[in-house]
Amino acid sequence: MKKPILFLVLSFFLSTVIGQNADTVITGANYTNRVFYSLDNDDILSTPVNDWDIALACYGPGAAGSAILINEAACFLYNTPYDTGAWSTFDTIGAYTWKQLLNSDTSWTNGAFNTYRGTAGLFDMGWGILNPNNNHWTFGDSIYLVKTHDGSFKKLVITSLKTGVWTITYANLNGTNPQTVSITKANYPKRNFIYYSLVNHQIIDKEPDNDTWELLFQKHRDWVSNMYVSVSGVLKNRNIWSAKAHLPSFNDAMNTTAAQTSFNKNVVDIGYEWKKYNSQTGWKVYDTIAYFIYNIDSSMFYRIVFTDFGGSANGHFIFNKTLIKNLAINEPNNTLKNISTYPNPSNGQFNLLYEALENTVGNIAVYSIQGVLVHSEKINFTKGIYMHAINAENLCKGVYLLVLETTYSKHTSKLIIE
């Protein structure tokens, strides 16, 4: 075994690149814009928050692609007691008791219109019922009350989602000016959502390609301390994982390479907890929180630390971001993927970041440049994205080979101890 390992070590001539810089995202006074952000390329698209009312999913078939959002920055959505059979008799008596609906704070799959998904069983999408025996078409069963972005009210039914075609019906509360609109998902293959204005009767393409951004800076609404409040924060794209670490100081946050929480795909995992408003002193930014942001489609991930916030005066989100480059070299692998080892070089403390496709048991081995085994440990892999600490501080400075093995896979990469 020594000769192949030595050959691998000499073949993996790679280097770690850590780039750190400050950046500012500007959403404007009163957060009038939403900004799609690429960690590699910075701002890629800024669009107004007040020209749309609802957004319909463009991705996935059936239940996975049944999400519908309300524009929480400018609109209000209310659940009514009326079903679609009451279209002509709909009125707003008792509307003050109707529940306001919000988009999910964990998944893009559940928009405000999907709030009651599953209430009537597995095929209940919230706004309608999916029929598995009829081409997996979904037919709407509820009437909603929408306060639009210009302050007017509409009654709305999500009529159907059939073979990738959305159909919605809406009108003024008294039934005048009825509109029926169909939107075909296939026309927007690179979008997560397609947007619609109930005021201007207009389909609006408001997103960049869905593989070009990680973060969305915007104003939205949340349920805080038993009341609905307007907040501004950071949301994540659908394929983005994140974790965080709360540190004693800013310097610690700027230098840590280890997350304290598990990686997750919650949409608002970054959110707005990194800042807090005080009526006497203004905004306080917690610059001791480090966020780790990982795109499973990329070989790189980032750490960001927020350092300032301009509030509604200018909508400035100010932060430091650090690129932590993946050193992994992946071999054909049926169990693990997206494997990263960082920081690299280090003083002997490394973090192993990986995505396990199934629960399994494996082994971590570290070899010297001469092919001698100098560190070994067993590891239980749980399905999902995780971070594992490797302590090699007792080893001398130099170049080492990390070998990560499971029953069905093997991964090798270089470690450098300085």
C-alpha cells in the first residue's frame, strides 16, 4: 500500500485559496428592492418589491412544484371560509377574524398558499387537491382574499396546476373585472418562481437564472412576539445549505472555520437574527456570528460575518465574506460527495465537510509523505451535510494524505500542516 499512497501524495499538488473582502448589498431606502446575490460574483439582480403580488413555482412536477408565494413586502393574504363553489356569493363579512398567511420560513416548497398543506391528506397542497388518478393534476378548492401591492382587494382562486400549466382566476370583491390567466412552467426553465401582478394583470420575470445566486436580500413579514412585523433579512436559494457559529469576539468570528450548528436548508437560517433595533441607540449588529454557506453544486463554500446595517434609511447590508476553497479530489463515489477539508494548510486542526447519501460507517486515515499511517479513526456517517473535526496537532509540519473510505467509496486529498 505504501507505494500507491506515495504516488497519490505526489500527484495531488493543490493549494488552499482563502479570499476575504468586505461587501455591501443595497436594497434602497425603505428596502424598496430585493437583491439576488452571488457569493462569487456579488450582486447580480436588483428588482422592485412593489410591482408583484404572487409568485408561482416553476420547478418540479406534482406536489414538489406546487408552491405559491405572497409578496410579504407589499401584500397581505387571508385564508377565507369560502370554497370555490361560493365565488358568486363571496363577501368579506367577518374578514377581521380571517387568518393572515405567510410564506414558510423553512422551505420554498411551502408558500403562503400552501400553509394548510396536508390538512386533508397526503394530496392536499393547501390551495387545492392533487388527483393521482388524473395525470397528477391539482385543482383549487379555496377562495383567498388578497390585499394587493397598490392597496386594492381581490378575491383569488388557484384554479389548477395541470401538466406544468398554472391557471388562476381573480376579480374585484364584487365580481367585476374577472380575469383568468394561464402560466406555463416550461417557458421559464431557469427560474424558481414566475411572478404575477394582480393589479396590472401582468406576468413578470423577476429572477436571475436559478444556478447563479445563493442569497436573496429583501424585506418580508414575520410573526414575532405574537404580532406580524415587517423585517428585512437574508434568504437562501433552494440548493444552499448553511450553518453558524456564535463566537466571543469579532476576530474569533472572522477566523473560525468550524460551525457550531448542523448544516440545514432552512430558507431563513441567516434571516435577521444578526441585528436588533433599539429605539434609543438604533441598530446593533452582532458581528460575532459567523455563517457558513455551502452550495452543494459547487466545490467552494463561504463564511460571512455581518458588520453593519443601514436600516430603512438606505437599506445597506454590510458584511465580510471569506472564500474557503475545497481541496477535495473525488473518486467515483456512491456514498459521499461534496467533500471538503479546511482550513488547509492549518496548524493541525482540520474540518471535514461532506454530504452523506446514506447512513454508513467509514474510516479516516492520515498518511505521511512516506506512506506511513499516522492517524486513524472510525466515523459514523449520517445522511445529510455534516462537519467533522480532525485533530492532527501532534503531527510534525509537512504534507500528508487524507484517505476517507466507506464500504462503497474512497476519497483522497492532501493535508498541509504548517
